[in-house]
Amino acid sequence: MQMTNGDKEPLTVMYASATGTIQRLADQLVADLCAREANVSIINMKTLAKPYSIPRGTIVYMTCTFFAGEHPPASKEFIAWLQTLNPSLQPFRDIKFAVFGIGSKNYTTFCAASRETDKHIESFGGTRILDAVHLDRDEFKSDDSTYIQWKKDLFKVLGLPEKPVISTDKVIVTKNTSLPDKWICNAYPLGYKRGTMSKIKMLSDGKVDGVVRLYEITSPCMKYEAGGHCAILPRNRLEDIKALLAKRYIWLDPECKVPAEASDIVVVEQAKWVRSVVNAILPFGRPIYVLDLLSQYLDFSTVIDFNSFKALVPYITDGAQYRQALHMLDDPALFRSVFLDTKLNMIDVFTKFSSFKVPMHALIECMPAMAHRMYSIASAPSYIGENRLQLIISDVDFECETLNKTIEKRPGLSTGYLSRLQEGNEVFFQTFSSPVKCGDEFRGVPSITVGLGTGLAPCRSRLQHRLAFRLEQLKQAGSGAIQPLDPYMTFIGLRRESDLKELIDELKDFVRKGIATIFVAFSREEKEREWFEITPDGADGQALMDTDKTAFCAEYKCHVTNLMGEYANKIRSFVTSKDTCVITYCGKAGKVPHEIEGVILQSLVDSGMAEEDARARWEKLRADQNLVFEAW
């Protein structure tokens, strides 16, 4: 008697994604498993609700690593819950498992999340059926052979056929002819809030170091935390998508007899056998314009990846171009030199292989889904209002070598999209909590925050949050009855004062209100040091406690870690005055996080602490999760 899917051992793919890469790979894996008639289901860790329950049977756990060694927000609560369990309970007893992870070798904590999860599941009684795979995201873009082999090994150990046994078409696209031409298609990305770009303000003109803007999003359904993150879902340039359609590269039907038009209304549906969401943000079954579908949901604008290219090659119709593409598939180094090293995107691929005729359903299956870009929030809802959220974002441009061998400067997908927006335009976004917690400011725990460049955004969010606390105190209490805020010191590294003059004035105002001591290092301007102190009697007439003495320092021709070294005694007093201290860094990766660690350790040693004791104190901060380094 032949077994049905329901008779087979259950298999669950659990995934935790931050930018969408792991989500796409999990969707692909589940689709491949379904095509081999596995009894598979999928769980997005973001939607896993308490009380947590471990699926029975076999688990494939897929995760990225968030920032510097963190689990992504989607799985953070689940992992924290797991860590509270007694290993003797063996919650994964009788469960078989495999782990897949993606990270960046630019970090010393490469794939820390997947490595930690692999160890956790085994220590809790799970039986590993396949060695964990930890891939570098940049290497994966040009060579997916390790991932492909891992999938083959997984199919084999699960007793599944190497080849699919049923059709692998995952979506069905049909033209909707029953709606009037002027029908308003109100579909929007699943899981995202719709907001209005209510304010766009240029903070820096970009004459030297690039344009920096303040963006404000307004939404009645807004909910976010100070110090959190906002994910913006960008769009491709409409002009690029219209050009692809005009050149007849994209067709509505599988036989490529009906060309897709920008104004066509289509309905995208999943094939009945598919148990995953092919694109978790795509509103299946709802009418949508082709132009909206292609510009909002598929990523044509970022650098092409090897997997998408390989999936589209069969749709090249010219023999010579097809052979050239096959040659690139056989030689990943050639693919890298033509596309990755030159930073060309999918639009360029269609231009180079101009005989493409791709059915819409295949394009949706092959193309990477549009992924959101994460930004640190620069405001506090308690200060500016719960329905408003602010971001401070620097435009990103990069140089690429075009197909004509000329050098062209192109904007980043997300910052280019944001720079094209006008006030009043709609924007789709999500909000996430962050390891940088801005909650109770009266625990008596000192905090040191370091922000580099636009890394000042979460610093500003925390400062606004503290100011809101102070204003509420003043509103409810009389003079002398105000509880002091936790000691807070911020170091900010910028290039030029003139770039962000308005924000610098804001920082000074926070100091005058007794909210924090702030040090700013300007690396590219030479000028006399600026310094002022605020005592409780001089803080804008506010009633403050003696502990609220604050100071502002602006140092010129100086890097932020050098400025920290100059004030090592203040840092030392923060780190040693209590049992613990919270230290946060927000900014670019590279050597700065290591320099911050070095400055703080040296400050402890200089105070007479033995080097091993200083290191032990640092590691205790890490173990207590009081070291938060958000580097990108």
C-alpha cells in the first residue's frame, strides 16, 4: 500500500530571517521537499506564539546571524526561552534535526546564531542527521554549490528522491479580464504597515561627504520602541520596469504568446501542492497591476546573484547568448568577473542577454524577492508622539562598470528609493525591537553609547526617551522631588560639524536639560575645542538632582576612539561605579568595535586593575548581554 503524505514522518522547516535571504531559501527548500512528496510544513519564527511547542519528527532549522553575533529578532524570544530550560528536560528528545546558517565572515562572530542553535538542539536531546552548514553570504552570491550539495544530502538522509516527482511550478499567473480598466488595486505587502512620508528634511548637502536626510513616517497603526529598528520595503525604479516590459522580456503566459503590459491586472496564485509561501509578502489571490507587482515585489536593482541567474538561463532564446550563459554557469569565476565584481544588477542581465522571454510565473519563482532594509530609529514615541517615527539616513552610492565598460555611479536600492520619495507618498514599513533597550531609566545602571556617523540615530532616540521621562517628572512632581535618571554618557563620531549642524544643536540642548553628557569628535575639521558644563542650578531652569551634572565636549581633528581615550577616567568611573554597566556601539563595522573594547580595557588597567581582571569584567558584561554592538 502506498503511503500518503499524512502517513509519512512529519518534517518542519523553521526559519528566522532578518533581510529576507533565509526566508527565500526556506521557501525554496519547502517547495523542493513538497515536489518530492515529503510531509513538510514551515514555521516562520517571527509568528511562533507562546507557549512554545517543539514540532515532532524532523526539524530543519535555518537562520541568519543578526549584527554582531545576535540571533535575528524573529527568533530572539524563542532562543531566550530555550536558554531558560533545564537541559535534563531534553525538550528535543526523539527529534532529528539539521541546521543551516548564513552570516558574514567580516565579523568574528561569523554564523554565531546557527552554530549556537546547532549546539543547543543537540544538548537538549536532538539527534543530528546532517552536519550543520554555515555559509558566507557574499560567497553564496557567486557560488551556491555548497548549498546545493547540502540540499542533496538532506534529501538523501530523509530518504527522498534526488529529482522532483511532480511539477515544480510554484505559482500560477492569470490575467484578470473581469475588472474595469480603471480598477483600483489596493493590494499591499503582507506583514507591512502602510505609512505616509510626512517629512523629508536634508540635514547635509553632500558637497563633501554625502547627503544625509531626516525622514518622518506617520501612521495611525504605528507601534515602536525607542532604540528599535525600522524596516523599509523599497521599490525598483518605475522607469527600469517599464523599459523591461516595453522590450517584451516578460510574458503573461507559460508559452510566451501574451506580452505583459504595465497596466495589465493579474492574479497570482499558489499551485495547490505548495505548502510554503513562495514570496511571503506577495498578496496571493488579489488583483494587482503588473507594474506594481514587478516594481514592489521582485528585486531587479541589487547586484545579481548566481542562483537567480542560473534559474533564468533556460529562458534565453538566442543560441549564441544561451551558450555564453551556460559558459558562465560552468565557470563561477567568470560569472563573478562579469557581474559581481562590476556590481551589475538584474536589469543589466536582461540588457546583456537581450533574447530573454520569461513567463511571469517563472520570473516570480526565480527572482529574489524584494527585501526590506533595516535602519535604526532616531526618535522616541514618548517624545514626538506614537504615530510618528523618524529616521536619519545617509545616501549610499556605489560605482559599477557598465556593459559599455564605463564607470557609472548608482544609488543604493533603498536610499535611492527614499531619495525619490516626496512628502505625502506612501511607504511600507515594519518595526522591530532592538537589543538597545530604552525602558526604565531609573535602575541606577550607568550607560555608555558610542555612535559613528548615522549611528547617532539610536543615540538620539535614547536621548529623546530620557527627555520625555524628565518632562513627565517635572509635570508630576515638585522641585526637589525628582528621581535622578541613570547616568548616561554618549560619544559620537562625525566628519564635519557643518554637515549636521541642526543635530549638533539638538545634542547641546539635551545636555542643557541635564539628560546626558555628550562628547562629539569631528575627524575632518580643525577648530578650538568646545566645552561647557551644566549644573543642576543652570539646566534651563529645570529642577534637577545633584547627580544630573552634565557636560558637552566637541573635539576637532579627532576620531571618536581617540576622544574616548582622552576621557578614559570618566569611562572607568561608569564601568566600575556599579556591579554592571551597559555599553552600546552603533555604526559601521571594521576596526572601531575592537578599538572601543581596547580603550575601555586600557582605562581599567590604567586605574590599577589587573589585565586579567579587566578582561573578566568585560566578559561579564558580554555574558550579562550588556555589550550591544550593532555594526553594519
